[in-house]
Amino acid sequence: MARVDPKEKAKHIQAALPGLRALVSSCRVCGRACGVDRLGAGLGYCRANAGDGDHARWSAAVLHFGEEPMLVGRGGSGTVFFSHCNLRCLFCQNWQISHEGEGRLGHFSELARAFMDLQAQGAENINLVTPTQYIYPAVQALGLACAQGLNLPVVYNTNGYDAVELVGLLDGIVDIWLPDLKYMESAPAARHSRAADYPEVAQAAVQAMWRQTGPLVLADGAARRGVIIRHLVLPENQSGTFEFLLWLKDHDMTGVTLSLMSQYSPQFRAAECPEINRSLTPKEYDDVVDFAASLGFEQVLTQEMASRAVYLPDFEKDEPFRQ
């Protein structure tokens, strides 16, 4: 199992907290840059409210065995699903938490306890899913957990719509960056996620993550440090997949680990957009995988087409991915 030095991480956390507090006091953590005070009662586009800055809302903290193999390892990924989201995509499979805010509000000390419980259960890492809107209490929780002996790599599992300044502040705190890169053009980003500037924001964030940690490093088969980029292939090339792969190559990132996901199925309000109101076809996905290989990408993780049924969660259950 990959381990990190909790004392060293705690130093980075203490150094970052003042900057993070300033960043959330007039919120600029994501591309929305809505300016609300996350240390008070302000609600931005994401609808998340941390109250005094010491609370976060999360839906589940579980061992997850459906993540990428190097994140699952032997013990499972210690996954914490935070409520709300700064994108709130029309087709979101996690709509119960991203749109409706399903979950419980807890002090960061309770969140730290959840991290420690996951470590005690044998988790390979602490996997923070969509944590950006609660980054200040989340990092406080990590600091408290490190003081109690948390020694697992921290995974930042994000939709990619993160401010470069935030990525910089998390240097030494995040070990494994796990961003999505959802769109390469502003029109589908605006239509499906109401974020016309998503491409430039996410591209800048992903480049900053890559500069910070570089390629994925494994220890005993488990991820310890580096970047895994997820890309959900959408029907009708709405995700700009071929442009995405060319962009990575043009920016000397063919050494990145790619997770090309075939699991899309029309969820939540996808029926409002006819171009994405169907599942991906095998040909659409195979063409993407073949193109990645032709460009020289060697670290490519693929999915079976049947995976769309496996990865649909139900956050009304204590274990959302249990069938």
C-alpha cells in the first residue's frame, strides 16, 4: 500500500490554509469565480454553503472498487462524495448529490474521522470526489487527520473546472490529480454545463496539475503520485474527443495516463438535448481508442461498453455502487 509522510503533508497544509481562506472568502476556486463568501452564508452557482467555513456536505465515504485499477489496488479507493457541484451537467449520473445536494452537513473534524475510518478499513488512498466547493474544510480535515496518522495518498477527483491558483495552493497536499477534461469547445460546454469558458479553464488547470506532479508513479501496483486524466466520450463527438487527444499531444502530454470512458448513458435531463439523448455506440468508442493509439499514447485505460450499467450510483443507499 502506498504511504506518504503525514508530517510533511501537514506542513504543506498549514502553509496553504491562509491562501485557501483568502480564495474562498471571495470565492475564486473555480471558473465561475462567483465571489461569494464561503466563510459566511453566501451561495454561488454550485449552491454549496460551508457556513463558517468549517463545515462540508458529503453523501458517502466508502471503499470504492469501481475506480481505475491503480486507485483501487487491493483495498479499494477511500472515496468521499461531496455534495453540490460547480458544473451541474444536464446529463450528470450523480445528480442526486450534484443537483439536489443529497448528503449530510458535518464539521471538518467529522470529515477527518471519515478519512481515518477509511484508512482503518484498508483504503489505498483518500479520494475526494468533487471537493472544490468545500476545499477549505476539506483541507482542514486532512490536516487534522494527518495529525492523527493519516498516511495515504490524496486523490483530487474533479470535473476540471478549477482555478489555476487553487491547483497551486494544493501543491504538496494533493498526491494524485484525477481531473475530467469534458469539452474542447465552448458551445457544448455552454449547452450541457452552462460553462462556455470550460475548455480554457480546464485546459489551464490540467496543465498546472501536470507541471506539478508529472506522470503517474506506482508503488506495489497502487498509484502514489501523478496525473490520471479522465475523458467521458459523448455521442456525436460532443466532448471533442479527437481534439482533446490532439491537444494533449501538442502539449507534450502523451506520457499522461488516460482513462477513456465509454460509460455514458443519458441520465437526469439529457433528454433536453437530442444530440446526447442516447448511449455511445461501440464504433464511436472504438474509433477514439484507435486514434489514441495512433498518436502514441501508451498509458490508456479503456472500459467495456457494458460498464454504463455498472457505474450508475444510487446515493439514497449507504453504499451507492452496490447492485
